[in-house]
Amino acid sequence: MQNYVVAVVNSSKARLFVLEPAEFPEYEPSAKLVEVATLLSSTQELQGQDLWSNTKPGRNRGSAGQVHGYDDHRENHLVEFERHFAQTIAAKLTEFLQTRQPHQLLLVAEPRILGIMREVLIPDLPKNLKVSELAKDLCQLSTHELHEYLAEKALLPAQTRPNAQMVPP
């Protein structure tokens, strides 16, 4: 079985998994997805005034009570926060890939962060590593649900159940 590493990422959370072979194949499924690390974005946890000095974007009052509209470029700042988080994920993932030396990396991320992850991660990956991508936010799935979903999409080998054979007494 190939050695798989799976990274499931959204703008606030990253989960790293490995596909482990069964210890006792006669009693356990053939392979199971095991979560080995979770990273959280510190900026995504902040809300309103903790992150911005003014919680309502695009409004400012002048001295005569007139309201002036403006663009405070919050979207640009949010992209920079995501880029910083993607760099943190890439550093952790690169370190992990060097120790595990897998044959395949599966990168599952919401579309915008997937593009950022490509920029910061792909240049540092080993050339012999096969990289597959899925542009979807699957961070909310349990480990078992994630494995089943990715197996349905033919991105991971499906879990096969052992034959239940009774040994006569």
C-alpha cells in the first residue's frame, strides 16, 4: 500500500492525517485514516473589535456629522491572514513529509486557500511526491466520514472489512 498523507484545510483550521495499515488485518479494516496534527489560525478566532478597530467597515463620520464611505481593504487583510496561516501549515507539512517520506500527498482545501497553499507549498515539495488536490472544505467531517468521502472520489483506497470467519473450538 502506498504511503498517503492527507491535509484538510480551511481558512481557520488545518488537519493532517496519515493512512495507516491495519495492525491486525484479520480483525481490522485494511487501512484507516489517522489524524496526527491539528493547526488553528489565531486570527480567525478573533472577532470584531479584537481584530479591527472599527467593527463596521466602510463608514466614517466627518466633523459636521456627514457620513463618508470608504474602502478599508479588509478583504486584502483577510487574504494576508490566510497567506500567513498557509505558510504555517506549509512549514508543518514540509517537516512532517520529510520525516514520513510518503508517496502521495492529498491536499483538500476550500478553493481560495487551496490556491494560496499551491503558491507556498508546492515549490518546496520533493519532486517524486505525487500531489492530488480537491477544492472542497471538509474540515467538519469526522475521520471516518472523511475517509469514506475520499474513497468514493477514488482519492484514497477504500476500507475493506476483514472476513469474519469463526474458528471452530
